[in-house]
Amino acid sequence: MIRITIIGSGNVAQHLIKAFSASPLVEIVQAFSRKKEALSHLLDSEKIVTEFTALKNADLYIISVSDNAISEVSSQLPFKDRLVVHTSGTTSIDVLDSKNKKGVFYPLQTFSKNKTVDFSIIPICLETKNQNDYKILETAAKSISNAVFSISSEQRKALHVAAVFVNNFTNHLYQIGQEICEEHQVPFKVLKPLIQETAEKIKTLDPIDAQTGPAKRRDSVTTNAHLGFITNENQKNIYKILTQSIQHNGKKL
Amino acid sequence: MIRITIIGSGNVAQHLIKAFSASPLVEIVQAFSRKKEALSHLLDSEKIVTEFTALKNADLYIISVSDNAISEVSSQLPFKDRLVVHTSGTTSIDVLDSKNKKGVFYPLQTFSKNKTVDFSIIPICLETKNQNDYKILETAAKSISNAVFSISSEQRKALHVAAVFVNNFTNHLYQIGQEICEEHQVPFKVLKPLIQETAEKIKTLDPIDAQTGPAKRRDSVTTNAHLGFITNENQKNIYKILTQSIQHNGKKL
């Protein structure tokens, strides 16, 4: 049984409290929140503390606060030599105060407030400074997820950049698709099954093998017709650059 | 009961034959294929014809051949004043020979050869020159799909351009994500649940409301760090342009 304390009351903290509460391998010792009400729907009142000095002994402290507060919070903890980790995808393990043993416990997912999350399929990226700490972190992670990975701070940077491409930028392409539809009075929902299918394919195919379309076929009649059709210069520019990129197939231009 | 003949033996033709065969509202009269073997796993031998002159009377002829063959095939049909449609997303209704009544029956999906397709959720985009023909086409489409839309040739062009963004370009962003992962020895599968979640969100949220990330937050510390991290000039260029586009939020630059 691993005894865990959560520090923070935001989205990720709340989802972690829910997931760990459901696991028989883990006990939530306490959770820290500036305001008790923020967590009172998830934990018994006596487990929620509002002062760092009230924190009891635990095997693992998970700091789940905004990126720029991690360093400050870790230095305020009134104990040392315990395992303290943060949950940030973009923050180095080194921002944690050195008086405690450091680690990262990063669930790679976008969490929405009111949406139930199936934690078992969410990848959790772990990092520690030494192997013993890693085992504790791994046991905790595996108690809620089937996708646990050892990822260094450097690898985590790469993962975050890659996530911007496959999540933020992809969503923006959906938005452009919607804009083009609306400009021509086509309901965007016509495209929604295609969006699902595009993501679905990646479960079994490498993206390079799943690539289709006029750019891939080097069908310049169609790509030129599309460029003639698009009225928005920004969209046209994105169309050109992504078409070129597909044709050069990731090679440096 | 609508009596349908399919002309063609490719992916789309085969998926249509399967879907119509399963519908009690439709009868497949015949299918035309240059080679009988191409369809013999789907239809009784006597229903497969290899000569246009063998085509019997039907309520609807669906030409499902490569885009550049549609015009030629439609002009070779040895009858007139019947309803003849093509299945192409990129081809105008007007390429069909005028001796017959024209229409378009365009299932908007990427069809893979060996993958079973749930036709009921595939959007089918219909167009005809007159309203009576539209009703026949609509009845046929609704017999296999719950998502039937009236889409003009002009709207179909917009839809195809939008589909390039949400399908072809999105898949290319997946590929870049994979390249960045591999460059830094991170397994790409760590990102796969995020890809699914990104597509999933669009079922209930408008893309503009689902947008997250450093570009959206105008977090230039992170976007500059990412640009410093990316080594491939092409990827860097795409990162810059999509970040700018998110920040200008679709406004013309």
C-alpha cells in the first residue's frame, strides 16, 4: 500500500484524487488546498489540509499546481528526504527543491473539468533521480494506468513539442475546416466522421502509411484548384506549406 | 424497392455493393466490372456484367470509377433518360453525359480495402439536376446511411478542401509528432490517446472552444523554447505558421 498526499486542487489534482481513491493499492493520506471547499466533494474534511505544517508523513507527495508555482510550493514543504514529484509536462525535474527526493509524475492528457476520465488508458510519464524512488512512483502510476513510461526531462520536452503538433495544431486544422465549410454553407458535421476515422487509423497504421490525398499523390491539378478556391490568405499559406511538407516527406527543405 | 446498378469494381463500388445488399429497401440489379472475378465474392455471377450492352433497366446507375474515367464511362452507356450518378468528391456533376439524368452520390469517407465500414454513420452527399431524381437518390442513400446531405457541386468543392485540412494535413501533423518522438527516443504510442481525445472532443465542442496550448495562451516563453528545441527547419516553419494562425484566430494576416 503506497501512501500518497496530493498538493493542489486544480483539474489534474482532482482527477488524480478520484483515480487513486478508486485504487486498492493506494491510500490517499491527505490533500492540500488553499480552500477546503475545493476538494470537499472528493475527500473527507479531515483529510484536506490548508497549511503545509499540517502535512503528515507519506510515501509520495504529488505537487499538482500551475507550472510557475511548483518551485515555490516545493521549497515551502516543511520536511526533507521524502519523495516529492510534480505533474507538469513542461517543467524540468530540477525546479523541485533539493531538500527532498525529486520526481515527475506527468499524465499526458487534456483534462476537462466536468468530463469523466478513463485513467487506465492515459499515459503516465515518470522520472526520478534514483531507481528506488522510481519503483514507488511506478507502483503508484500502475495502480491507476496501464500505460506507464519512463521519460526523462529531455524526452518530456520532445513529447510536449510533439503534443503541440498532434493536439493543438490538429485542433486548429479542424477549425480551418469548419471555417471553410461555413463560408460555403456546408454543415461542419458532414466532416466529423472523417475526423474520427483519421484519428482511428493511427491506432493501427503509421501516419506515413496512412497518408492520402492530392499532396501525397502529387496531384498538382487538384492542389492548384484548391489554392484557387481558398480565399483566406492565411489558409492558403498553411495549405501550401503542409502540401510541400507532405511532398518532401519530412525531409529538410 | 429501388433497383440499383453499380458500375465499377474498386473500393467504393465494393463497399456500396455490400451496404446495398444488406438493405431491404434496395435491390442490386447488376454490377459492371471489366473483370468478373473482381466482384464474384460479392454478387452472383449472373448479376456481374462485363459489357455495357448487357446492362438492364434500373432506377439508378451508380458510376464508381476513377475520377478521370467518369466522363468516358457515362458517355458509353447504351441508354438515355435514366438516372446516372457518380461517387466522386472532386468531380462536377457536369462531367456526366447529358443523354441521361445526372446526379452525384458521394460517400465522404476514406475507404480501406480490408476494413469493414459502418455505412450508417458515413455522410452521403447528394446532388441532382431535378427534384424527382433527388428523391430516388435520397431513398437509396437513406437505406444505408443516417447522415444524408444535399450538397451542390460548389459546396462539394469546399467540403473537399476542408477535408484536406482535417484529414490529409492532420495526418501529416501526426507524422511530424512521430518524427519528433523518434528523434528523442520517445515511443510514439505515448501520444496516441491524446490524438484520440483531440478528435473525440470535436464531437461535442466547436474547434475554437476546444483550442488549448501555448499558442492559444500566447505563452511566448514556451513557444520560443519549442522553436529552439525543434531542429528540422520545415517543422519549425510549420510550428511558426500554425502558432501565428491560432493567435490571429483565423483572421486574415
